[in-house]
Amino acid sequence: MKKPLIIILAVLVVLVLALIIVVNIVSADMNIEKDTEVVIEEGSGTAAIAETLQEAGVIKNSTYFRIFAQSNGIDSSLKAGRYDFPAGSYSVRDVCEMLILGGVSTDGELTVTIPEGLSVRETAELLADKGLGTVDNYLEYAAEGDFSQYSFIPGVGTEQEPATRLEGFLFPDTYQVDPTWSEEEIFNMLLDQFVTVWETNGFDEQAAEQGKTVNEVITMASIVEKEAKIDSDRPIIAGVFYNRLNLSTPMNLESCATIQFILGEPKVDLTYADLNIDNPYNTYQNPGLPPGPIACPGRASIEAALNPTESDYLYFRAKTDGSHRFSETFAEHTEYHEGDQ
């Protein structure tokens, strides 16, 4: 009995080793010897995209690429377009990230995705990295441009550091951009999309009914955007902040996201010194909402700011899975629960 068992175990060991070797081979970086152009057609699924990339010599194995994309939950985020791969070394993750950001469309336009929660500076940096203008020109336009057609944009010189006048209003979405457009044209496109989303979703009417200005709604939405990681938490977090503001003796919002906005470079752990920074955006030191938005929120966060969940919660605490635990009292809030950060 022992000999057959030893043989079976030996075979299994050989198979496992072989599998490891194969995975290491197909997952290794791909060295492209010459500049390569790849066109991903509209409507292509992950399997078709993988085959196209393998045939072009950009990846080593289409099956591994498909498994990688699906297991990381990004298979539905891969975009059609024309992609240029300069000669060099590329990992499967590198290729996926390129296809998520988007390439040049087949009619010559560049597909650009602006994710939720970016500041104006971060948006400018993303666009500049795609070869669309310079960061300095974007920021100069944000500071000095004529935005009189947008009633919600503050006047020149009214912004308070570190914000720009356009903070909160460059709507996060996927855009087709003509590479010949100026920085002004591109920023105006993002502003126009904000107006479209604001009006077509009835956000303007909801805000008016609630007696809130555009700036108040987007400021709250921007804080929710930076605090929340999952959509179901957004209206609850908005409710917590409104509860604090509406107490007979209001509490400060005490949002770490506003401190991170002041710092500019995110920190893993904030210090007491950070919480005492003298800045109007410091919601630990200043009552009420900050002077304006701290990021550009997406549709879900705007909806949350206009439709907060009614509760008695005054506190929330991040959990390791990205969600939050909510509490009515500070004592409950400070208790440690399994899964808390």
C-alpha cells in the first residue's frame, strides 16, 4: 500500500512543480523588442482582448491574462481603442492598467477616465500624463479663467489654499478627448459634464427644495467621496455628518479627509500636529462645512449628500474590508470590534 501512495505523492509533486513553472513562465514580464500598436475593437470581451494582445506579442498567454483580469475584478473595465506599446518590458498588470485608462479611439480621439475623488491638481496631473497639456496651464486656467457662464464657480481670488476655484466640479467620468484640444477646452468639457449630471438627475431641484446651494451639496459630497469606499456606506456617512451639524450644540465634522486635503500628500497615519493645522479646511478645528469641496465627487456621493440616511449615528470607524462601523455614542465608537482598522 505504501509504494502506490508514494508514487501518487511523487506524481502530485511533479504536477505542482510543473504548474508553478508554467505559471511563472506565462506570468513573467513580456519583452517587446519594437514599438507595437494594438487595436482593441469596440465590444470586445476579455477573451477577445486577450487573444488580440497575445497575437500582437504584448502578453505571453491569453488564458493567464483573462484569469488575471477576472480574478482582480477589472475585466469589465478594459476599454476599446488604439494602444501604443513602446519597446520595453511589460507585466500583465502594466497592460491591464493601460487598458483601464483607455487608449486612442479608432477615430483619433483619446479615451481618458477621470476617477472619482481627485482634486483639481490630481486631475491636471492625470491629463498631463496622458499627453494632454501641462499641469501649470491647467492650474493657471483654474485660477484665472473666466467661468462666468457657471454660476457656481467662485470669482477670481476668492479661493482659499489649498483649493482652486474649480475644486469639486470637474466631473469624474470617461471622456473622448481630441489631443489637439487646449487645457481650457478640456476643463470646460469636464465642467459641462458636471452641469449635465447635476441637471439631468434633478440634483438642482433637490438642492433647491432643501435650501442648499450647489457649493454646500458638492462640499458635503466631496467629503463623503473621500471617506467612503463602498456605495452603501455613502448615504449613512452623509447622515452622520449632517447629524453632527444639526445638533443643538453642533459638533465639528472632524473628517480626516479634510486634513489629508490640506497636506496634499496622503499620510497613512495622521498626527495630533496634523489635526491642529491652522487652515480653514481643518474640520477638527473649525465648525460647519469647510469653505468648499476637497475633491471632485461622483454621482453616488452627490446622491448621498442630497439623500442621507436618517439615523442617530454620530460616529463611524473604518473596517479592514473597506466598509465602516457606525455608532451613536463615543463609547461605542471607541470599543474595538473584530474587523476594525
